[in-house]
Amino acid sequence: MLRNLGEKYSPLYFLGSLGLGGMATFFFMIFMFITPHPETPIPVFESIVDTWAVSGAGMKALIVIAYIGQALFVIAHISLLVWNLREFSAFKQTEAYNKLRNSNAAVTLMAVPLTLAMAVNGMFVTGATMVPGLWGVIEYLLPPAVVVFAAIGLYAMSIYGHFLRNVLNGKFSFEANNGLNQLLAAFSFAMSGVGMAAGAAMSKNMATAALAFAGSMFFATISVMIIAVMLPLGFKSIMRYGLNPANSATLWLPVPIITLLAVTFIRNSHGAGFFEATRTGVSSDLSIMTAVVFTIALSLQVIFFLIGHTLMKDNGFYNDYVMTKKHQSPVAFTMVCPGVALGVLGFFGLHAGLVANGIVAMFSTVYFVLMAIIWTIQIATIALIVILLKNQIFRGNDDAVEQAEVSVETVLVNTEREKVEATA
């Protein structure tokens, strides 16, 4: 495993930990939508134990798979997060870090709060399914969780604020922006938003739910604003200067962002239902609206997935940056979260959208066909994780030096371009 990279480190390595945490969340979806939990909005240890006691071999096998998958990926997520925090701390002491902060690549620093928010999300759902009695004290845990997500969101704002000051002072290079790299910021804020939305959806304390609802909407709005500005600017640079092959995987960044925003919408809808029920005694049925939102979200994801896949296949990104060590680039970890996001939103769309509205019957032929598609994507994503970890993290330091020098060189070239454009 790589160690002591110093100035050769890149914040994009955090995306490796992020993808592992996301995969742990996918296995939580088995508990969420397949095991009954009538007394709680999410599955908890007690509801899973009750399901195990009355289930047949098939359901028990799913529970075992879910627990093994969740545990393995949470452990891997935390391990790689600790590695990243240690390497990032050393990297911040180098001149390369200062140069990074003053270039277009400063947006890569948004991977840090993004992964921290993922860690909190992962720990929460893991605790719910593995710690007995946790739901009994949930109202004591949600306020601190909301505060932590808010703190991470504010940390993200401080990073992005520095970047915006550079942009507004004319230091943004459109030539170096030939990808959708800038959407990493939208991804980060969306993760804080969806985390806070959990408080809005689950808390029965009006103050906690209201604070979580407001904070979630705030960070989700920031995410949408960044998308509205940076998505067209990214495509403008791509069309003018061509897609940088190393940035090809960023074309899939909208996929996980869409999942987070869709889940945020649904969670906040449950929160709004709680507010309405408190006021009128009647809660709205949002099943059809949920199906519409998930259908639109999945359609957008498929569109971006196909665009990215077509371009990456044509420019050789898969062969050069993923399957071999010809070009080492931690940006390839950007490919993991889209696969996870498709699976997670697929679970939501199938169960909260189609099954809940009686469009598809649970455990019918159509249901199993759709589940087969979801699991095929996840198996491919797990294979991708193994390949990327082998090529990017678990390799000799000699390979790391070569890769890192290329990454640093890219940052320096982009910085020099910005200086030339600023004085032109």
C-alpha cells in the first residue's frame, strides 16, 4: 500500500474511500427495502432479527449477504479514509498543496468533505443495523448528527469560498476545464444535504426535523446552483478545447449527484409530511410523486452514463486509465460512485416507486428481472473497485512516484496556463 506520498499525493484518492462507503450503503438497501420494518422508518437490528426468526432460507441468505457486504465495505471505507487523512495532512505541508489551491484543480479538495459526509452516513446506517437498541435513543443521536453534517457542509463552503475568490479574480482557466471536474463541488454539498435530510425524515422532534430540513435544503440548493453554472461551462470547454482523456470519468459525476438530490427530495418530503400531519392530523400520500421523481432521475442518469461510456470507449480511457497501469490517475475512482448510485436509486425506484404504487408486484418475474439488472451493475462496480485499488493504491511506491509526478505536472501546467491567460 502506498505511504508517505508527500507532494505527490492527490485529494482525488479520497474518492476511493468514498466509493467503498457508497457500496456499503448499497448493501444496506437490502435491509431497507426487502426486510420488513413496520415500526421504524429504516431497518434496525431488532427488525432484522425478527425477520430472520420467521424467514425461509432465501431471506436468510439475503440478510447474510447484506451483513457481509456492509461490514466488509465499511471496514475498507474507514481504513482507506484513515490512510487518506494521514497522507492529506502531510500533503498540506508541501508547496504542491499551495499551487493546487490556486489552480482549477482546487476543486479536488472538495473530495475531502464529500468523503467525510459519506463516512457519517455510512456509520449511521451501519449502527442502525448492527447495534441493538440504537433506535431507542435515536432522538438523542439525530441532533448531534445534524450538527456534524452542518459542520462538514461549512467546511466545504470554506474550501469552495477560496476557490470562488480565485475564479472571480480571473484565475479560472477554461482551457484547463475540459471535463466536468467542477461538479465535484456539487457532489460534496449534495452529500451534506442528503445527510441532514435523514434528520428531517426520521425525527419526531419538531425542532430537530425543522433544523435538518432547512439545512438540507440549503446545501441541496448550493449543489443545484453549482450544477446550473458549472455543467454548461464544462461542456462549453469540452466543445471548444476537446475532452481531456484523463478527465473522461468526470462525465459520470452527474449520476451520483442525481441520486443524492433525489433521495434528499424524498427524505424532505417525509419531513414535510410530518410537519403537515402535526398541523392538520393528516399526512399526504406522495407515492405517485415519488415514482415520477425516480423515473426522471433514473432517465437522466442513464443519459449521462451513456454519454460518458461512449466517449470513454472511443478515447481509450478504459484501457489506458482503468484496466492497465499505462496512465495512473486517481480520477479513475470517479467511476465507482456512478455505479453505486445507479444501484441505490434503482432500489429506491423499484421499491418506493414501482412496487409501492402496485405497478410491479414484489418478487414477480418483472421484479426479479429489474433486480438482476441492478445486481449486474453492482457486481461490475465491485470488480471495478478491485481493479482500481490494485492499480492505484496497492502497488509499489515506484509506480506511485511516476503517477504522482504526472499529476503534479498537470497541475503545474494548468497553473502556468492560468498565469499566461491572466496577463494576456
